[in-house]
Amino acid sequence: MSDRWLNQSKIIHTVYYALYGINNLIEQQNKIYNNNSSVICIAALYISIPCIKWIYIKNKSDWQDVNKEYTNFYDKNNNRIPLKSFVIYNGRRYYVYSTEDMFGENMIKKEIRINPCGYDGGKSILLEKAVRDKEGNLILDDKNIN
């Protein structure tokens, strides 16, 4: 389903329920009582779905932020650098990773390194060394954080 169809559907349902509510008010004023519980249940469901969707999206975003693993280093702008994210160093884009992820906990001393992106290869650098290099201007690339 396209977003356009969903938006049109929402508008149609909203207008329908508004007219239904106005009709019920007119019937109550004229002492005509219509107990149509099925329409009321559908309206309640229709109203509650966007609320549930909003709560789900908000909690999913919060859950991802809580479960993000951070390094003990900060970029030039005082933003904490998460693992598995991208940084810009000396005008080039790098990927932040832990050697523990590659070789396991007991295989090698845990180091946080940055590896250049792209096909030209390049040597990985210790994140600590890159952070201390003030001329390198290490900054977090906020556009593509995993």
C-alpha cells in the first residue's frame, strides 16, 4: 500500500467518524437513541492504532539508543563515539570497530580502531591515536550511525 492511499484512507475515515458523531448528537437532541456499538468499537480501534504506532516507534528509538555500545572517546564536538559508527578523520570517512568483535574476547587485546571506507584500502588506526591528533579534526558522522 502506498503512503498516498493510506493518507486518503485516513482522511475518509476521519470525515466519516466526524459526520457519524454529528449525526449522533442530532439524534440525541431529537430524543432518538441509536446504540450502534460496532461503529463505536471500530472508531475506538481507529483512534487507538495511531497512538499504539507512535508509542512503538518512540520506544523502538529509545531501545536502540540504550543498547548502543559506546567507546570511551569523544570527537572534536564533545560527542561520544559509538562502536559500529562512522567518523570523519583528516577529511576521510572511517568505520569504528572493536578488534574483540573480530577475534573474540580471549584471542586478542581489545582495541578500538577505525578503518577507512572505500575500495582503496588503507591502514586501520587506533581510535585513541586519532582522537588525540588535534590536526585530524575527528568528528562523528551523524548521517549514517548504525
